[in-house]
Amino acid sequence: MDGPLRQRRLGPNLVIGVALTGLIFLTGLWAALGTPFPTDGVAIANRLKPTSADHWLGTDAFGRDMLSMLMKGAQNALLMGCVAVGIGLAGGIPAGLYAAMRRDLSSDMILRAADLIFAFPAILTAVLIAALYGPGVVNAIVAVGLFNIAVFARVTRGAALQVMGRPYVAAAFALGRSPVSVALVHVLPNASSAIIVQVTIQFAVAILAEAGLSYLGLGVQPPDPSWGKMLKDAQTLMFTHPMQAVIPGAAIMVAVLGLNLLGDGLRDRLDPRLRMIRVG
């Protein structure tokens, strides 16, 4: 009795990861419904106000409410993460499954294309796209999404190859199932745990990339708020008003930490070998 109970017990990484990630998502959803103050106005008379009943986190150098800016920044970060990871899943999973099932020249070409994409990190790709088409959140999403396609293709192929060696896959082929049917019915569901964990990791990478690109002026453009842009605006106020940098920096830290803990918790939960070690 003790073993199954311990097996069902949630690990601390998973609990903390769900709590922190849920907080970020709730903040982003709240911002979509509306913020306490507008984020596109300038009120110089209210600039750099301390925390108060009206402005819980104070105001920035342009008199904008920091809490509203933080909430809107969470919305933009989540938008970046959801779309960029969605692009990676939509392109990477089919490519990875195909490369695992075929193992011929075409699959080698997919792997070499992934290696080529890995040679150009997402931020460098975004810089190149911005040089050609101008800065903007769409170009940043495309750059991170392309990088994610290569990541998910590699992860899916590796997980699928492990599943391909299982007896039930050989039995499915022996029964005359088509490669597409075997891939979708037998291989992909049993390789999904590795993909799910990678989703949390790439989501955190996308949030960091969005903040970094916005800091460089290549991501979210004014007047839309971004955590990275808030850090950029606060760098000249580090010694006089340090909270201007601490608040967006803490938001980035919480988001990335929560997603990484969530990924660790899901890995321990979904991987039977790790679960057996934990229970034993």
C-alpha cells in the first residue's frame, strides 16, 4: 500500500512549477481582460512614484503604472511562448517522426537541416530577420519558432527511435499496419512524455528570447510593454531607483524558474524509470 501511495504523491518540483507557471498565466490572462491603468500613456507628473494604494508597484520613468506594465509584459511573453512553441510542435513533430520511421536519405536531410538551424541561435536569427524586414514581435516569433522546429524534430526522433524497438511496434507492422498508422497510434503517444517536457523547456527559452530581443529593440515595440524593454528603460536608474529593474527581472526569473521546475517535475512523473527509482 505504501508504494502506490508514494508513487501518486506529487513531487515538490512539480507543485512549485505548477504554482509559479500558473501565476504567470493568470497574470497574462488578467492583462488580456484589462489592466488597472493604461500602459500606452505618459504622465510625467507621476513619474517614479513609490508604491502606494493607487500604484501597488509604483510608476516608471514615464509615469506608467508598473503593475499594469508587468501584467501586459506577461501577456506578451506568453504570446511569444505559445506561438513559438506551437510553430516548433507543428513543424518538428512530423519531421522527427518521418526521420525516425524512414531512416533513409530524406531523413538524413532533415537531420542536416536541423543541424544547420542549430548553427544559428534564435536571437542571431532574429537579428538577421530584423536587418532584412525590420524589428517586431512577428519577426521575433518566426525566429524562435524556426529554432524550435529543429529542437522538437531532434527530440521527437530520439524518443521515437526508442519506442520503435518495442515489441508492440514490431507486432503492429507484422499485422500490416501502415507506417503512418504505426507512427500516430503506437509511436507518438508513447514518445509524448519527452515532447511534453521539452515544451516546458522551450517555453522558458522563448520567454528569455522575447525579453532579450525586446531589450535589444528587436522584439515588442513601444508602446506595448515588455519585460525586456522594462529592463532596458531601467538600466540608467539602477542606483537611484533599483526597483525599476528588480520588478521585471523578478518576473522573468519566476517565469523561467517555474517552467524549468515544471519540466523537471513532469519528467520525474512521466518517466517510468525515474518514477521507479523515486518510489524505491
